Amino acid sequence: MSEPIDVCASEELAEGGLAVSFDVVYRGESCRAFAVRFEGRVFAYLNRCTHVAMEMDYQPNRFFDDTGQWLLCATHGAAYAPDTGACAGGPCSSNLVRLDLHEAHGRVCWTPTADLQAVNFD
């Protein structure tokens, strides 16, 4: 079993606010991921629109729409549910890739899986 990887302090994720971005390796490819807070819980996804595999934020770490209810791809207008990553409208073709994120003792961490690994800087 993989050890949890620290992402940020819990207080860095405000409800419907800016995300915290971090690097992961997804199926052997380096990618950006992001963590957000929605309805009091934390969630993380690959920063990759399912319409065309490109990063979704139009400004650094800005993923929520103006209402704070949807994650948006700024380039394509695809909308995703923040709590599931499910395609909710626009040209998305599937759900966002979700990371196993948890919060405890004032810290937000994710646990690597077979498909999602930590970036090795050695």
C-alpha cells in the first residue's frame, strides 16, 4: 500500500475558491492535478479536460464557475460536478480522473494508485 502524499494545509482550500495544484504521474506521463473544496469536503482531479486533453484552468488554480457550483474547462466550456468529476454539460466526453484525496489533522493528502503515482525528483 502506498504512503499518503501531502498536498496542502486544509485552510488553503476555501469553499468554492482557488484550487491547489500539484504534480502527479498518470500512466507514466507527468501531469498537473488540482484539489478543491466543495460542500465542506475536499476533492482532487487531473487537470485535464476530457474533451481535448489540455489543462482546464484559465487563470492559475481557478476552476470553479462564478457560482462555485461547477468546475469548468476555460477553453472548451465543459462543466464537471465538483464532488464526482462527472461531465455535467458542454463538450466533455467522460468524467474527470479522480485522485484518492483525504483530509485529517489539518492536512490534505492523496494516496497513489497503480495509475496515479507521485512525481519522483530523485
